[in-house]
Amino acid sequence: MVSVKVAYLSTGKPAKNQKVSIGFSGLFRGFSETAYTNYDGEAHFDNDPGDGIIYINGNPLFKGFVAGMKVIYI
């Protein structure tokens, strides 16, 4: 399982209702399902950890190893 927490850089508060997806590197990995952040700014995915790109509202905001809870500031 991989989770993404989205927060506002200016306040640190959770960013609700943000569209999140992950594009994983490697053969046959592809993209995760699209999820929207909840009240706590979190989106959860049933994907195995791996190298990839995290997209928030269609913008690539993180590139690297995606595992556990990754926090992204917007």
C-alpha cells in the first residue's frame, strides 16, 4: 500500500479534494487508480512501492521512490 498526503505549503494544513495519481516506472507497472484526498489530505493506493511520479491535479510534483506515506506540499 502507498499513501500520499497533500498539504498547503503556506499553512501546512491538509489539502482536501485534490486529484492524485501515481505513474510507476518499470515494465507492466503503469498508473495507479486516480484518488481524491480526504479530509486529512490523504489518498491511499493498493499499489506496491516503487519508482514513480506522483501527480497532483495533473501536475508532476514528485519523482523518486514511492513507499509508505509520501507528503507533498502544494
